[in-house]
Amino acid sequence: MSVPSSNLHQLRSHPAFASVDEDALDRLRERGTAFEFGACHVLLAEGEASDSALFLLSGRVVVEVQTNQGSVELARIDAPALLGEIGVFADVSRTATVRSLSAGEALRLPREALDETGRSHPDLLRYAIEQLGRRLRAFNQAIGTYTNALAALESAGEDAGILDDLLSPPAELTNFALTFRKLAAQITQGRARRREMANAAAIQRSMLPQGPFLPGEPRIAIEAAFRPASDIGGDFFDVFRIDEGHVAFTVGDVSGKGIPASLFMAMCQTMMRHAVRETGDMALAAARTSDLLDADNEQSMFATFFGGVLDLETGDLAFVNCGHNPPFLRRADGSTERLGQELPNPPLATFSPASFTARTARLGPGDRLVAYTDGMTEAPDPTGEEFGEERLAALLAETAGQPGAEVAALLIEAVDAFVGDAPQFDDLTCLLVDFRPNASGSAPAERGGSSA
């Protein structure tokens, strides 16, 4: 149906037709087709040919674009409004979908009629160009704001100006306000999470012992290397003196990552240190710690663990292995053994009451014990091949006689070189214990035993 002449004033009052004379405007009206529509009706579809424009006489519409993640709302427009004219004059497919939010009425203006009116009234074309310029400016502002917002999401620093832009966008970007506010919330939450992670990482680092270890003790030299896969990790190690003649050292790996693993690791390390100092028995201390960890363990977390108590006079080492990678014992004569490989115990916090089997070995002068976590041996290269225990054993043989600090650093570097550009998927931890008593020890031997 044609537009009643009583509604012609809506066309005449619109800025696009301000300079169009009444006869030309009346001809345009007569060549148009008026129609009524209900809510949720697609009036213009993105990607279709721009064979006509719409003049919205009544009602309200929403302008949307489709993305891989779904539709994105660009604007909500009330009548009277001219829609789709840029595509008509530029001869391009429709760049957005116009969908009705309410019932209303519109006039469909064919391209031929608009072209004819534009040729005789250039101000109509200027209007379309001005609208295109405004949209390009808004688009550029949106790109700039989104770029800065993404940079803020990646940055750990504060930038109040970005948040102001997102919370109070310019008038041209009012229709993006909801999206911007969501981004602002993400930035704020992301910063809060980063602060929490940084605080947790600082607490974790403060709980791990810092070298030099046991300064002034000539009978033993201990070095360690630790690098979490993220800000905070689940690996841990500890070195402490029980008394003048005995030293304890531990290495562990908590299931999971992030703050929960860090908290579980902190409890495990603290409980273990207290229990070892109280009992002097690594197997008994591990059992007590395991029971305490398992008591309120709703997330079913666990930890693999290796711990030993070394007699600095005799070289006797009492150790317990709870589901952990068996450490390498590199003898001074060049031979290599694996400690606790025959009788591994289950990880900590997997059953109660816990009881772990202890083992013993005797270290001689020049022997080196290397404990590590599976992040070292299971580190994959880009093809998925793991670094493996054979490479680790070969590297320990190649570096025999070198200072422990150098070897610890070389182990991490070797894993990095093997992994290449592949991301670090797990924490990397290694602990080197060099035994160097004043008097030579007896021949190495390994004996069985059990915890109380």
C-alpha cells in the first residue's frame, strides 16, 4: 500500500529530505511501498542486496551484526528514521540486520527512486555521505577503545582512563555501552585476580627455602632450582636441619594448579617440617602429614612426595617415597642408582590411617642425589615427545663433578631447549644433594625398613 498523504510530513521533517522539494518528495512517496510489521520481524537482512531503503514511520528497531560468537547489538532506533540508504547509494550488500522490537509501519523506497531523487537533489547524497562519515568515526573510536581495553586486560598496570572510556563512552558509542561495561568489569576482575595471584605467588616463594642452604656446613652441599608453570605452582621442596648431625630434605608435587594447589602445598610443607622435627622419622612424619591432609580433603587433592633424613657423620640416608619419581643417586665412581624404585608408597592424602614403608641407603664421599618432579621428565617438545628419564640420567653423567648450582641451572636449561617453543605445562623442580664428609664413607648399600 502507498503512504497516506497525512504521513508525508514525516518524510519532509527528516534531515535526509530537508532540501527535497515537495513534488519530488511526493513522487518518491508514491513509488514507495508501505507495510506494517509485528515485533521480532526482520526488516533488512545482513548480506542481502541493497535494492531498497526503509523509512521507519512508527515503531522501534534494533540493528545487529553477526559474528562467530553470535549476534552483536549495534543500535536501537525509534521512528522516524531512514535505514539502509548507504548500501543503496554505495551499491554494497547490507552490512547489518534490522529487526523490529515492536509493531510498526515502514515505507520501502526502491533504489531507482532514491537514485533519481539523489541526482536531482544532491543534498540527499551529502546526507548519506555524512552518515557514512559518522559511522566510520564511531567505528574507529570503537576500534581504538576495544584495542585499549584488550591491552588493559593483558596489562597488570592500572589505567583509570580506560575504565572511564568504557563506563562513559562518547555519544557516538552509546550503543556499545553495555559491551564496554562488561569489558570494564572484566578488566577490574582480571586485575583483582592478578593481584591475588601475585600475592599468592609471593607467599609461596617466601615459604620455599632460599639458598644458600645450610651455610657453614662443610659436609653437605644442597642446591635447588624451581620454576612454576604459572604464577603459582604445586611443586615444593624443603631443606632444614634437625640437629647438628642430621639434615632433612623433601621434594613434592601437589595435584592440580593455581591457588588451591598452592594452599595444599603450603599445608603439606608446614606439616611435614613440624612432624619431621618432632619425630626425626621421615616415614612416620609422612604418615602423620598424610592423615592430617586427608581429614578435610573435599577436593580429593593429593601430593607425591620424596623425603629423606641424612646422617652427616655416617652418610646413612633414611627416606620415604610416596608415589614420587625415584631420585637418581649418582655415585662418585660413575654408577647410578634409583632410590625407592622397588617399593613405592601411595601419594600423601590418598588413604587414612596412612602407613609408609621407609628405605635406607648409604651415601659416600662425592655421591650426588638428584630429586626432581615429573615436570622435568614429562616436559613435551612440539611433537609431544617427553624429555624423559634417560635424557636426565645422561645429563647427570655429563655434568658429574660440576658444582651443584651450575648443574641445577643446566637441567632447567636442557628442558627448555628440548621443549623449544612449546609452552611450559608443569612446574619444574630439582634438588641436588652433594655428600662430602671429611672421612670416606663405607660402600653403598640399600636396606629395607618400615615406619612405625
